[in-house]
Amino acid sequence: MISYAYAYASGFNMNELTDAGMVRLDGGEFSMGSERFYPEERPVRHALVEPFWIDEAPVTNAEFARFVTRTGHRTVAELVHEGLPLAGSAVFAVPTSTSNLTDPGQWWEFRRGACWHAPLGKGSSIEGMEQHPVVHIAFDDASAFAAWCGKRLPTEAEWEFAARGGLEGADYAWGSHLEPDGMVLANYWQGDFPFENTMRDGWERTSPVRSYPGNGWGLFDMIGNVWEWTSDDWSLPSRSEPHKPFCCTARREHCVEMKVLKGGSHLCAANYCQRYRPAARHAQPVGETTGHIGFRCARTA
């Protein structure tokens, strides 16, 4: 992990390290996972988290811009690296047709120049989106930001504990129904994915943080809007081997480092990827970026 020395070296004023914009949680034991949705969420198991602080909302474009200005950080999406002849990232585009919903490549488009400050590709910008969550963020980018401000990324258990807001066993961050009394309480896809987005909530892609009510602990956007990085390596839950990774092939050199994403995004829909839930989880290669992945930070209490 990058230390406080990184903050000093990058010109960060350590007097600015406050708990503003964070919520302190006392931790405790809770039931993690779900038996009702996807296999990777099973089994429900007991988890224990120690007291910790967590950001009220995902890191915004304005906050990330401040970090870049202070440090000169260049994100993974802005660099040319192995396997990609051009710098860029994956952007959602409505397909002209689709044979099924098992191939995400039908609606993800690699666009040259797509990155945190040009979310739709070369020529786009974040003007007017300063309070939207930053996207096109790789794991190393999120980790660097967290270290810069004296924080870290939350563990998967911390993240899920926080997202539940004190509701034991509830499917959603507010209870057992997705749209109680017809209310849209998070930024997810309304309509038939990937073609029809009715935008009943008014947002086609990301929404400004805190646009929806907070959960029981005053945390915002814990589900929907953008997927969020955690510090945990991807594994399948097990009562006997809770941390057994499965991302490697039989040949070690083909191993791809994967981390757990939590929370779902604005692309999750009732007919596809019902992962706008605290228990939901997704495996993501650490170096791959998209227009629906962001993060928030945590700190040990």
C-alpha cells in the first residue's frame, strides 16, 4: 500500500486530512451474501468487521480532478499499454441488435481517448458533471487516490456492511422491494436493457452523487450509479475456504489479477444484471476500465 509519504511527496496538505464527508460505523457481525440471486453470492455466511470510516458517496469528478492537479497522476485509461495500441476505455453504446444477453461485447465499445475527463471518448468532457462519480478508473488509480488522501479502499465485507445500512438480510439498501410505492431509489436501468431506457429518474448514464436518499446510515449511491472497487481479491465464497481464488488458468502465466466490485451500476436492469443490491458482487481485472466503474474510500477507525 502507498504510504503517507506519497501524500507528502505529492504536495498534499496533511492538515486537510479530515473526516469530512465520511461516516463512522461501529462495525459488528452480519449475514453477508444472498441465497436468492446469483451463485457467486452464496452461501450466506457470517462476517465480522471492525469499526471503520467510509465515504458518504463515491469520489466525484471534481475530487478526482483535484487529485490529478496536485499529483500529476495519469490514469490507466490514459496510457498505452500491452494489448492496447491506443489509449482509451470501454463505453456503453446501445447496440443495433443483440442475439442474447450473455455477451457484453455487444454493447461495450472501446473508444480512443475515453478516460475520466472524457467519459464518452475523444472530444467529450465532464463539464457540468463535476458532482457525478468519476469513471474509467482502474484499481491502481483508485488506490493511488485513496493513499493521497490518507485513506484506503474498503474491503468487500466493509462495503457490504455499509451498504446494508443496518437492515439484516434485506435485498436492497432500503428494504425488500426494488421500487416501494413505485419510487426509484437508485440509479439503475429502467426499461428493457440494452435497447429501451425509459429514464424515469431523468438520468441516461451516471447521476450526481446524493441524487437519491441515503441508506439507514446516511450513505449515498451504495447501489446503482457506478460499480465500486474493493480491496479484496476475487474468490467464490465458501464456508470452508472463504478466500480461494479461481481467476487463474492451469498455466500460471495466464493468471489475471481480479478484484471484487460492489454495488451494480446505472446499467443494471430487471431483465439483466440484477446486481443493484448490497450482496451483489462482480469480478473485474485490475487493469480494465469502463464507463460505469468508480470507487469510494474507507479508513480504519
